[in-house]
Amino acid sequence: MVEPTVQHAPAKVNLALHVTRRRDDGYHDLESLVVFADVADELEAVPASVDSLTVGGPFARALGLGETNLVSRAVAAFRARWSDAVETGLALHLTKNLPVAAGIGGGSADAAAALRLMAGLSSRPIAMAELADMAARLGADVPACLVSTPLVARGVGEVLAPLPEFPALHIVLVNPMIPLATADVFRRLRAHDNYPLPELPSPLTRPAQLGLWLAETRNDLQPPAVKLVPVIGDIVAQLAETQGCMLARMSGSGATVFGLFGSAGQAHQAAQVMRAGHPDHWVAAAPLILP
């Protein structure tokens, strides 16, 4: 039996997100401190006569198949660019562990995992710069997810500055199971020209440094998202009150809320508190992925 090739697609979390400019093309320039949590979708592949994709896991029903799925699009784009690099077809299976339309980059992370998987199976070396360019064409968050390490993202998300160091922290993610479309949140955004992120400490190695820096930042998409889904504000307030929480804030365009913690014990205790109070919410605790 052939062992499957496996790639993980970790959750992407915007610790801070400033909207700095509305562009002429209707998109927005952003500045964001991005990290990745060690909770993930999983993509595996075995050789087959033709490419195919099946989806399982707790959030499989919320995901579309075929050409609309980002995994299928990523594989097709790779084959179009490097037609003979992966010689066999692939039977792909995506285990969807992350909620959909949740502000944690699930679909983008899946697409990035597909590109990494294809590059790993390639019979020739694939330059990371070319893979990143392909990722940008698939979606604004895909280049960051391709890297899956702490970074600052600018532009629409394609200008990346990976961080050489980052504090060892744990995170709790809470999603109320209410999908929230990014376009709807941006439509309710009142201020489109906000100041950029402050300069990060260097080296950034201690949790206290990060906490002080984060106190000077925000997520500009949180207020409009709370207007659309008020329970987001309730989750932020409740998570902030759990023992050891350095910061509670919404990630991306929502509706997932995160809390930062200095230890695994604090994070798992906070997750238990949130599960007890919100048994119908999705709750996960995990370490951050470090550089």
C-alpha cells in the first residue's frame, strides 16, 4: 500500500490588522501581523490515473468541490505551469478541521498546502518565488499561508516580511459558527485610510514585548464585523476575562476570536471555560508555529 503524501494547512490568525488605503481597483491595502496556530486542515495524496478530490472532516459539508474549490484550482494551476513535473494523477483527500468563512484563512491554507504538496512531489526543483507568484493569483491570503510562519503582510496580503524570531505563545480560537463574508465586512467599514502598524521590536523574543506592541494596534475590521454578528463582541469580552489572557481580539474579517496565552495550561483552561459557556461554538487551543 502506498503511503500518502501529507501537507497540513494551519489556521492563519491576524493578531493585528490595519486597513491603510482604499485602492483604485476597489481592494484595500492592509498591514497585518500574521501568525499560524498548530491546528489545521490536512491534505493527503496518493498516485492515481487522474486527479480527484474528496473532502471529509467536521466541516466538509460547508466546502464546495470541483472547480470552485481552492485545492482543485491550485492543483490545476500548478499543472498548467509545470505540466510534466508531477507525472501521475493524484487522488487527493482534504480533511476539513477548520470552520469555513471564519477569518482564519482555511481555504487559502488549503490552497497553499496543495501547492506545497505538488512542489514536494515534483521531479524538478520549483523556485519558491514562482510558487509564491502562483499563490498570489489564487488569493490574497495564499502567499502568507504558503509560508505559514510569523510575518508582517502588506499590500493586499502579497508583500510578506517573515519574522526571524517570535515569542513562544499559545492561542485559543473561538468561532460562533456564523459564517461571515469578507466583502460584507468591508462594505460596513467606515474609515478606509488608517495609520499603519507601529514598528515591531527587534529582536521580538519575549511575550511582554509583543503584548505592549499589540496594545498599540487593533483590527480595523472588528467594529463592522461586530455590527453584523454582535456575538463576536461578547466572545472577545469573555475570552479577555479568562485567566492569563494577554489579548482577545477578532482575527481577519471574523467571526473567529482569538486569545493569546503564555502557557499551554492557561490556554487549555480558557478553552474549557469557553466550551462550557458556549457548547455550540467551535473552540480550539494550540501553540503558535514559530519561525
